[in-house]
Amino acid sequence: MQPQDAYNAALESNVRPPDWTNPTPDGRYNLVVIGAGTAGLVTAAGAAGMGAKVALVERSLMGGDCLNVGCVPSKAIISAARAAAGIAGAQSFGLGQPARVDVDFPAVMERMRRLRARISPHDSATRFRDMGVDVYFGQARFADSESVTVDGTRLPFKRAVIATGARAAAPPIPGLESVDYLTNESLFSLTERPRRLGVIGAGPIGCEMAQAFAQLGSEVYLVESEHGVLPREDPAASEVVQAAMAHDGVQVLCCGRDLKIRHDEGIRLTVESHGRAYDQPVDKLLVAAGRTPNVEDMNLEAVGVGVHPRGIQVNERMQTTNPRIYAAGDVCSRYQFTHAADFMARIVIQNALFLGRAKSSSLVIPWCTYTSPEVAHVGLYGHATESSSEAPFDTFVQPLADVDRAILDGEEAGFVKVHVKRGSDKIVGATIVARHAGDLISELTLAMTHGLGLKQIGSSIHPYPTQAEAIRRLGDQYNRTRLTPLVQSLLRRWLAWTR
């Protein structure tokens, strides 16, 4: 971890102690877990807590991407960037407009490292050892369907779990190999703000970091081969985010064609966007164009574990093509989120240790992109095909521009959109665009998980004024659809009769 300061030293002392001695196996393990990211940590902790004999193997840093080079450091930077943007926009609240926002970028990154180190004991080797987990550092390889070796030590098991995660993919861009580019694994080692930052990929990571660095004062050029940003999200949501990013100074070069990278007294990217040719020098280049699963060097072919381009092949019970071996998290799922890995791990514990029949298809998985505003989603999109078991459906939208708290907060650019199965109030999907959409989406996820509909949400009192009131108003919208002309006629007759 760079730079080599006290905070990174504290982090490493927790997640990869330099003086760690691997334990000596004592009999067969109920479970050997390969990979100490979120899926592996939850599996190991949960199994050990139920009395299982567990080994946990990690070849790099415990905590995985989330703690070290993902969720934790990125959100620390985003928080600092939002603070800077808030100062820059102070005048709209009647406050004095500063001549300039003075961003101390080294201090921003130091704060990130300090907070990451503070959080790291939760994922530490010592904590898991104290739980009763045997923690091994080294490369795990399957010797056979009953054992794994780690640096020559054999770990026999009854069941094994592969939770090795994924890493940044390197897309086939001409000239990319000629420059020293950044990925999420190296971005958070920066100590100086790049004056000009190029970003390839307008997915969640690309958009989050492009906007954050722009808010912190970098000139940012975001290249995306598809139209707009966040191309997998609801188009209306993507439009709101793109407008916000443009306001913050991000130049979006979407529908990019013929992208090439070259080293010419620095890094230059050439691309055509909407018929215009760009030849843009940048000081740093961040590649955020997808992920590739970590499936190498484990001798998977020897134990019959099937692998496809998206990772390890699993069934709904998270079982690989070898029935003694399971997988969880980014290495096997298209839902590459920390919270998804957490709940897949819980399924693995049930099925691997207790002959359970839990299925991943039963999970209702929300996600959020932490731009400003955020975009959160759960379930189906409006463009779901008629082949979906829930199609066709009706859609209800509540713009934040009509929600009092959003108006007062100066956060009117957003909405709550909910899809319900036609003819009912059953929620089948939702998208929220708001400053704290990631927090708001949980109400709708809860409703979907437990079969609550818009009718119940509409009858639940929400505090006023809050932005969450937008969700309750969708319940009101649904209830108004039940007032058909026939129902209205009957109500008028009843009220006339009771006068």
C-alpha cells in the first residue's frame, strides 16, 4: 500500500500482519474459505460462529477490494468532494461565495487513509483468529476435491468455498499498454491531484471518480463507448446524473469511437465523440471499464470446477460443478456489490454446512451509484421485456421538484420511480435519483422482500418534511387509480343518500 505512512502501516498490520505465522492444521476442516473479501469473511465468521472448524486463506490483504481499494476509500473521497462542492455552491443558499475552493488534496487522501485504517480492525487477521478461524496467508491451490494446499501445507476439508473476487479489466484499447494507467487498485495511492484526469468507462466507478475529482479541482475527461453515462441504468436517471456531472465540470465524451492511447511527453487520448475528434493530453488515466474474475492459479480444472467468462459457474444454491465446492461474491455473480456478496455468503453457509436449500434467486438485491445525486435501483427496469414473469406493469413517478424537503434542500433534480405488476400494487422494480438515494431505496427493497405493496406504503406515516415522503406519495398515486368512474359514482350516491 502506498504511500508508506503510519495509516497504511496500521492498515497492513491488521489485514496482512508482517509477522503473521500460519497455523498448523489439526484435522479436517468443515469449511475452507479461499479469499478474505466480503464473501469470504462473512462465510468464515458465520460458519465459525455456528461451531464449524474453519480455515480462511488470503493471498493478499484481508478485507478485499471493499476495504482496501473499493467502497471504503472511494466513499471517503466522495465525501470530501461533496463538501468541496457544497462550499462552491454556497451562494445559492444566501451565503458568501468564496473566491475559490482551496482543496488540500494530500490532506483529502490522508483523511481517506486514516479512516480506512480506523475501519480495518473489523476485517483483521487477529479478529478472525479470535473468532476461532484459522487464518492462512498464501496462494491456495486445490490438491484434490478434499484438500487445498497453501505454501506446501495441506488443508483437508469437507466443503470449500471460493470467494476470490474480481479485479479491474484491461480493455483492448490500442496503446493502453504503453502508458502507466490507474485502476481502482492504484487510484487511492495518489498523493497529488492530477491537473487533468482521463477516465475510461462511464459505469459506476468511472462516474463516481470522474465527478469526485472534478469537484476536487481536476479537469476531467470521461470517455464512454455508449451514449451518455451509466448506460445500464434507467435513461431518465442517467440524464440527471450526466447533467450534474457537466455542472461539476466533467467533459463527457460519449458514443466514443476509435479510442487510442499514446505516450507523447505524457499520456494522450484520441477519440471521436458525436462527430468531433479529440486529442486530449491528461496527466493521469483511470481505466474503469469492467471487472474480470480472479479464477487463476487455483488448479480449478483438476477438481472439475467449471469457469465461464463471467467467473465460476454456480447453481442457485451457490454450488459449483463440483458438489463439494461452493462460490460466492464477485468471482461468480453479476451482482458485484459488497452487500450482495454478504447475502450470498449466508446462502453458502446454509447449504454447505446444514444441507439447506436456500437459493440466490430469492434475493432482492438493490444497488447504488454514489454520484451526486445518487442513483439507486432494485428489481426490474421500465424497459423490461415481455418475457419477464412480472410484465406488463404500470409505472408511477414522483419528481423531487414537487417534494417540499427536496425544494428546501436545493435538491430538486431527481425522482422516485416505481413499477408495479399491472392490475395490482405489487412492486417489481424501482429507481431513485436523489442525494441519498442509497438510503431511500431500502424502504422499497424491504417492501419487495416481504410482499408489501404501494397501498401499504401509502398508508404508512412518513415524517414531514423528508425526501422519503416522495415514496409515500407514490402510494397515494396508486390509491387514486382505484377511484374508477364506477367507484366514484357509487361513492357519490352513498354520500348523497347519507346527507
